[in-house]
Amino acid sequence: NAGVTQTPKFQVLKTGQSMTLQCAQDMNHEYMSWYRQDPGMGLRLIHYSVGAGITDQGEVPNGYNVSRSTTEDFPLRLLSAAPSQTSVYFCASRKGARNEQFFGPGTRLTVL
Amino acid sequence: GENVEQHPSTLSVQEGDSAVIKCTYSDSASNYFPWYKQELGKRPQLIIDIRSNVGEKKDQRIAVTLNKTAKHFSLHITETQPEDSAVYFCAATPSNTDKLIFGTGTRLQVFP
């Protein structure tokens, strides 16, 4: 099993550009989430999904869109990148709400 | 929504000493409390978790205690070793949502 995979590992964008961060898991987990990690701010929940076709907002959803068309994939879209979105982004998955959550390796995004 | 506060933000101990990290949560409906360890440049990984029907859980040198009345839970590491140096995150999930909300993290340094 590859676990949770994310692409790309690193990305540099200019303000106003759009892009999609990819996330996939091969553990047949229903729950998937996106977090951003900033110094001193911990891991903040952006969006999450409890199954294919179901998504909901987390703590900091503005500027990001998600969709969940399959159990395996949960892409995160930045519609118009801003410098405030410079961060490390982690995708995560778990079997149920009270099960161990597995994180991907992260994507380091810089917006100039 | 749920709010998780974590203290201290940094903690330095001598090898062999104990370390304690404390978290408080706001939503009395929370019933799942995991702890994650993140080594430098790596992804967070689960080290121990506790559910609200349990007051204490131990795994070798690591223990977690939960006080539901006071809405706080703590991570205890005994006989610390240099390899315990990392950032530790607490988290909570309310029973009426599927969100896993994290604290802001504690950077633990263990000096030989």
C-alpha cells in the first residue's frame, strides 16, 4: 500500500494563478481532509469529506475548493492564489471519525 | 465549533526527565482525543489516542489522561530520550461532527 500520496511536493505560484493539489489514498478510507500548517498555528482544517460526493468546510475554507468524485481522490483547488496561502498543505485520510488519521507527505506551496 | 488550546508552545527537558503537555477543548460533546508527533520535515503520525469513556491510557513511556469535567487532556512522556524531540499536536473530535481539530503544537526538545 502506498498510503496517502500527494503531488506536487513543491510548488511556486504567482499571485492570481490557480492550481490543484492532488491527493490519493489506497486504504479504502471514507474520511479525507486537507490541512494547512503554518508556524505557530498548528494544523488548520481547510475542507473535509466523509465519502464520495460529500464535502464540508473546515476552519479556514476561504479561497479553496474541493470535490470528491471517488473514494480514492480528494483534490484541493486554489482558485486565485494569494501570498497568504503560502503554507505546507497536508492531505489525510481515516477509516472513520474516531480512527487513526494518516497524513500524506505534504506539499510546500509558495505564492509570490 | 470546537476550539483546542495547547500549552506550552515550547518545552525543554533533560534526558531522563518527564514531559507533560496539556490541552483544553471547548465542545463538551467531544469524545475522541488523539496525539500526533511530527519530526522535523516529516508528516504527523499518531502516537496515542483516548476516547471519552476512558480516563487514562498508557503505552510504554507515553500516557494520556482525560478530565471530561474540566475539558482537558494531557500527554505524559516519562524517561525522555533525544529521539522524543519533535512537535506534538493534540486534537479533538466532537461527537456531532466529523471534524478533527488540532491544537497549535508543542515543540519538545530533549537535551542529552
